[in-house]
Amino acid sequence: MTTPLFAEIRDEILASGPIGLDRYMGLCLGHPVHGYYRTRDPLGARGDFVTAPEISQMFGELIGIWIAATWAAMGAPADLAIVELGPGRGTLMQDALRALARAAPDLRPALHLVETSPTLRAEQAARLSAAAPTWHERIETLPQAPMIAVANEFFDALPVRQFQRAERGWFERLVGLGPDGSALAFGLAAEPDTRITATGPNGVLMTLPGAALDLARALARRVVAGGGAVLAIDYGHARPGFGDSLQAVREHRFVPPLAEPGAADLTTHVDFSALGRAATAEGARLHGPVDQRDFLLALGLRERAERLGRDATPAQRDAITAAATRLTDTSRRGMGSLFKAMAFADPALHALPALPASRP
Ligand code: SAH
């Protein structure tokens, strides 16, 4: 399928040569007119994929409990900013704020949402207007205040570059045109990138999540200077690894990543170890990563499911149990161990709820 964005990318390649994967992902997801997140609400059963907060209200509620306990650990500052990066439909924050109002009735947080999609901003406004959120295009405009930031399935959408190892060094993986010019195709740069000093076996692919690391550094500097913590939940790996995790999803199915630019979601697995190293290099303290299963169970998922089940019909009770299982299932089909939770925080915070301190 050719898309309107395909024509633009083809013209760019014809004019100035193959583009990096970071440029490709940036255009596919964020192009002002044809970008995937600009043009649609991708979430839910009728969208392209389903996220944890859309599976069950319990997910956001437990995040609300986490925020309440983290705020208490910070010494309960009155001027707390709650920040969400990529809030999607606003479901997570709506559920979190409801739980937070019960767990920390004295807290009157200022809500800040970092979101580029006009479509999703409208969804967020519909669910969160009572909390009078302020929207931001980027984190630079966030207030200088103690903050608790939450990012669920956000870092995975940020552009990455990839490099392939060969005899002469690391060659960047580029997006160019196939033989007849009618489709996009992967290729490699003609010369190796001599700035990369990593070692790895020939043929192996390495992913450099530059945008995610820049963001982690900037957020880390903020919590080190102003207090607070950043919680990231995403699918990814706790140990650095080689291999290609770039994937495109449309209507709940995997599609080839170059086939439908702008019409499919594009993500890569989050490299939590690289993210953690970027944050600690700025002076932040690291907590986790742990499997999503352990994180949610430590926050009381079972108890919350039982509590909800008590007032429910048998059919609703089955749905609650199924949702809890899906969020914690550690088989390949579940989210329990594919997803990880990790926080980086002001080093004055020695312990955070449900996340063990990491060894430096
Ligand atoms: N957290 C939500 C949505 C995840 S989808 C959930 O769990 O359901 C990714 C979200 O990040 C969307 O809201 C998307 O619009 C937003 N997003 C993607 N790239 C972004 C960027 N560069 N800056 C700000 N928001 C971005």
C-alpha cells in the first residue's frame, strides 16, 4: 500500500539520498500532516493496539497509589507537578487521579501533559478537564518544580538509529528505495561510522536510542535539581542486547516496517539498561527495572481485583480476573515479563514503592 507519506519520503530520498531510521521513524510517527500519531487515535479494540491502561482501570489506579507513596517519600511537597509523557487517551491519568484523591486527599497537584497529537490531546481534555491540565509539546516547557512523571509505552515510540557490524566497523542501517523505486528498502551506509566503539560479532545489529537517551538525561537533570521521580513502563529488555526489535503494528497485526509509512505504529523495545545509565550519569538514583508483573503485584493488584470483584456481576468478575491475568501473565502472550517498570529519581529518595533499588 502506498501512503501519502511514502511519496514525500521517496522524494526526499531521490533528492538527498537514503535516510536514517531515526528520520524515518520521526516522519512516520510525527510528520505534521501524515504522521501516525497526528492523524488518528491508535488505541483500543478498534484501533491498532491496546495498552495496559486500556485493558483495565486497575493499571492506572495502581499508578495512582505509586504516585501517592512516592509523593510521601519526597516529604509531601505542596507544589508537586504530576507529568505524563504521551498520555494517549488520558485513561491512565484519569484512573490514577481517582485513586490518588483517595490515597492522598491533601495533595492538589498541577497536571502537565506532554503530547504532540491534536487528536489525543482532545481525548485527554475530555477525560481530565477536572484536573485543568497544561499541555506541552516538549519537556523543556515543564515547570521547575518537584515532579512525578509517568511514561507508559512512550519511550518505545521515540526514533532510534541502527548499525550493522561488518569487518570494517559499524555501518548505519538506512532507508532507501528498492530496485524499481516503487517501494522503500533497507540498505547500509557506504562507510562505517567511526565514532562507534562498541564491539560485537559480524553481522549483528545494534540499536542506538538517541532520542530516548536525550530525554532520560534531561528528565534526570530535572529530578536531581528539583526533586521527584520518573517512572517508565514499557516493553523492553533489562540487559543490553543486539538484534532488531523494530516493529510495525496495524490493526493488531505485525506489518513490514517499511510497507505503510505513517499508517502503522512503529516501535522498538526499550533498552532499560542504556536508559538507566543515561539517567545515573546525570546523578539520578535508579530503581528497578522489574517485570511489570512484580511491580503490579507489589502495588496490590490482587487485592484491588478482589475488591472490584466483590461488587461485580459474575461476568464482570471474570473480566476483572482476565484483565489482571493479561497484565501479569509471563507467557509470551501476556504483558507480565515482556513489560518492565523502572524509575530514576532524585538521589535523596532512597526507596520507591514496588521498585527495588538497583545496584550501581
Ligand atoms: N501512554 C498511553 C499511550 C501510549 S501511545 C497508553 O499507555 O495508553 C504513545 C503516546 O505518546 C501517544 O499519546 C502519542 O501521541 C505520544 N507521543 C509519541 N511520540 C511523542 C513525542 N515525540 N512527543 C510527545 N508525545 C509523543
